[in-house]
Amino acid sequence: MNQQDPAFSSDWWQPKPFDPEMFKASVKTLGDLIDEDERTTWADLARNWGGWQLDVEHHVLVLRDPTGREWYDIDLEGCVTSAQVLDRICQVKAKLWSADVVVAGLVRALDDILGPQERLCSWGRSMKLTKDQIRTLVNARRAE
């Protein structure tokens, strides 16, 4: 990758200084976004995972920056307990390059794919998924 490329920004993940005027001008509701692009659906908006993409073939969540470069991956077959899922979230949060949108996107992705509230910690009970169950859940995303 050419670091001189204007599309490349090594600080894409860093928080920008807060500018109230810019914020007011850029605030949009989900309804505004849907109105702007009739092809956008509520489901599309719910699938926004903050740069995380599911590699269905390898059962891995991959974090890519806006240029498509891979930054990090999470092997979903290693997320068989709620403690392991929480550990992955905390590991990403601790990375110097991690931003809130990355962590929030990871939480949404893990929730959408694994359904941890239902399958790993319902009613505060620790539960466990098998690797075969994880593969089934990941493969179910292929159909969407």
C-alpha cells in the first residue's frame, strides 16, 4: 500500500476533536439515512459492525480499515464460553488502535452471530457452545 495515497489515513481510528458545529451539521437519524438511500433498510443499518466482517469460510471475524487492510481477527471457534467472548472484547478494547466504534461493532457482531445472551449467559448462568454449534451459527449467516 502506498502511504502517499490520499485515500490512506493511518489515523482513521483516532478520535477527532469535538466540534459542536460540525456535530450539529452531521447528525442524522436512522430515518434520514433511509430517506437518502431507498436501498438502505433497517436490517442494513443493524448489520453495521464498525469495520468487522465475517469470514464464513474460516469462522473468523476480521477487522478491516477503510482501505481494506486487515488489522485484527477473532477466531469464533475460540468463543465457546461467555468468559472467552468477554476476553475477546476486552482484548480489542485494550489495543492502542481501538476506537469506540470498533468495540461497539465487535459487540454487535458477536451478538448477531453467537447470540451470547441466549446461548452463553442466559439468566446469569454460564453456558457453553461447541465448535460445531459455532460453525452452524456462522454458516447460518451465509444465507443472509
